[in-house]
Amino acid sequence: MVPGPRSPALCDNEDVRPDDPFACGVSRRPLRSLNSQRIQHLAPQLADFAAGLLTQWVSPRRIFQQRTHILGVFDAHGKPVATLMTRHPITVRADALAVEGKEGLDQGRTRVPLVKTFLVEHVSGKSGRTPKPAAEIFRELGVKSGPIDETFFSVQVPDEKAEGTPKPLVTTGFVEQYDERFFAYYTVEPSVEARKLVRRWITQSSDLDSAWFSSQLLQTLWDKDVSQRGDNRFGKLTFKHESIFEMPDDAAQTNDGDEEDEDRERQEDDEPDLERRKARFEMGDRIGRIRAALGDLQEHYAPLHALFSLRFPSRMGHGSHDLFQHGQITNRSDSFEDHRNTVRYLYRAYKSVLEATEDVAWNKVEAPSREKPVGLNIKGVPLIVRFKEELSKNTFDRWMSLAFQKRNQFRLWGDPIRLGPTKVHVYGADRHLWQPINLELTNKGIVAILPQGTCGNTFHRLVTNIQRYVCPNIEAWLGSQPFQSLANNMPSEKEAHHED
């Protein structure tokens, strides 16, 4: 893509060449008497400007850093033009990135980093807790926020690659606050770095957690939505299960969060490859073919119940959007507008499932039957999970010795109390909001009891990580209600957009 001509309206500086892509970054002079006709023509000019920058910037984060350099547009009174000083330039920039990114994908390479969004959860006021403003939460994490409007702000963090102290701040992305409970973090940072940053925020703050799309929820999204988007469209499902507790004691992973970094999975031939159950399976094909084969494959191979990511073909044109269990959505389309609409649809879907979960957990209190899995008769509405494959005693012992350490995938804290060779009770806490949780664990399943007001994502995170790391094929109930039926409360894409 070749930079287009620069309009004098954007580059009011006699010392700057008209064809300089950084012309508007150099010019700091406010433009006076900006009439409505010029405002109407500004959007395509900004698009041309952004496209020119994309061909010359080396560092992807500078696309976001330069945001402040093209916003020097003022009215006749010297005040910023509101519609231009807020989100529009960011949307223009992101759309240009989407076009460049899709062109690169079509050519088999990434010309620019893909836009990624992470759905992050705080707390609902309905739980009896007082939600914090998003900017306050991020400030406590050492993040500097730059307000753009009432629900949108930039994110600046210390540049860890820079030498010396204090380290300079760099803009890595933007946060949009959907409501008191949910935020979206937009970034073009490489996936590995972006995931590490989000994991660090969540690990360091009990106020934050990922939006956890369990395998059951992803399966429902496939059944009700993606599988109906056209038999000839291309889709992709990724399944992942890794029985880390079957590994030797000194090799089991005990760290927080998702370890999906592709560099970790690309092992060289001469590197150790521990013998344990580990499955990563991708189905990339036309949707009609996947739908015809999926049921039989899942019936014969248990790890294919551990659905990890799901590709949504674009509704607006070519390309797609990839959704991961930990709430990351990667834009592979040529439209940021399409991506943002998809993110908001998934936010609405997740929110509705979470509220349905909390409605059952908080309001429909009853005792489970003794005939339910694990055989416990506990008052309340417990989360009951039955493993379709029993764990060996050695695997169960390793799980109990590692699952409640300071850093663990489940974000749980507690001191296991042995009640038998393969039976443990835990009076513990969930590290998200430090909510109390009582657990009874055996080699056949789990019963988890959380008090009223417990955040519903605790249930979904627990189920997600059980299928990912312990047993891929499970049955789960919330009280007497099958866990997967909660996903039926999810609105359709049309309903979700109508709510906006």
C-alpha cells in the first residue's frame, strides 16, 4: 500500500513535506475555522494517513503510540472537535490494520500484527459488592490510563525492553468499559506478549479475571451459531487436553493461567517430550464437513470434548474471528467494525450465561439427591462434576499436592484435608475477589459449594480447567440443572446486537 497525498487540512506546518507520513505527528499547530464540510472529508483523509503509516512503521505499538499526534484538530474557538478527538481515529486506524492484516493472511504471512481483544471481568453490584471504576483498578496495577471518553481509555505500561530506570511508558492498547462488570482490552501487541500482560494483571489483582468460555459454552456456540453460518464457509475448532498431573512431580506445571504460547509447543526433536496424555487437535474444514464428522469423533476420543477455541466466519465479508477459552478474540477479518461487533456479541452471550448461572446458584437453593455423582448430600446448590474416566491414585495425589499451591491454573487457595486414599476436603478461597469455597474432591469427581453472591465465573473457570488439565470428558450439574443447559440462555447474534 502506497501512502496517499496529504491534505493541508491535516498538515498545517510549512516545515513539513506534504508527502511525509509523520507530517501530522510533527505539526502541533491547532487548525482554526474547521467547518462542517472539512469534518465530513476528514475521515477518508485519516484512513489514507493511517494506511501510509502502516507501510513505514517498524514497531506495531507505535500505531497506538502515535494516536495523540493526529488528534490536534480544533474548532474556531480552539477546542477539540469531540467526534474526532474520541474514538473515531482509533477505529480508522484499527480498520486500516484489519485490511493490512487480512491481506497478509491471504498471502500466507502477517504483514502487520492482528488486532486482538481480551474480555476481562470485574464484579457485579448484584453480588453485594461495590464495583470499582476500571481506571482505578488499572491504576492500582501500575497502569497509566489516558481518558478518551467516559468509557474508553488508553493503556500505558512501562517498557520492559527499555534500558535504565525509570522505564518509559508505552501505549499497548485501549480499554473499553461495557458496564460495571466487563471490560474489553484492544491491542496489536504480539499474542505472546499480550497474553502475558493480561495474565499478569489478573494474577496481581483479585478484582480481575478472564471471561471463561468453557468447552460446554464453546460447544453451544458451535451448535447454535457457527455450524449454521453456511456449509461452504470455512471454520476451525481446536481441542486441547494436557494431563499435567500425570507428569513426574518435578515436571508438572504449577503456574497461573494459560500456557498457550506457540513457542512452548514447538519442541525440537532433541528436546524432552514427557510421556503423558496430551492432545491438541485442530479441525479446519468447511463447516458442513465438520458438522457431519464431529459427533462420531467426540464419541470415540475423549479429548475432543475439551474444546479450546472456535473460529467464527465473518458476517460482513471475508475472514473470521477466533475465540479462545480465556476470553481472547483475534481479528482475522478485514474489518475492525465487524470484529468489534463480534466481541460485543460474545460479551452479551457470556454475560447472559453468567447471569443464568448466578440465578441458579443464588436463588434456586435445594439439596442434591444422594444418587448424584460423588454421592454427597450437601444443602445448597453445589457445582457437581463427574469424571467419565476415574483418575489413578498417583494422578489424584499429584493433583492434590499441586492444585492449591500459590501459583496454580485453578486460581484457588486452600489446605487439603485427607478423608481417605482418594478423597479430600478443602475449606478454601477463590483468588478472584477472595470468595470462600468449599470443595470435596475424589478420583471420580468434584463437589464445589460457594455462598450466595459468589461470582458465576468461578464455576465456569473450574469446569474449564478440569476439562483442560484433569479429565476431558465430564458431566456437570449446578444443583439439579445440567451445566451445559445454562448456555441455552445465550442470546442469538441478532438479539445481542439488538440490545446494543
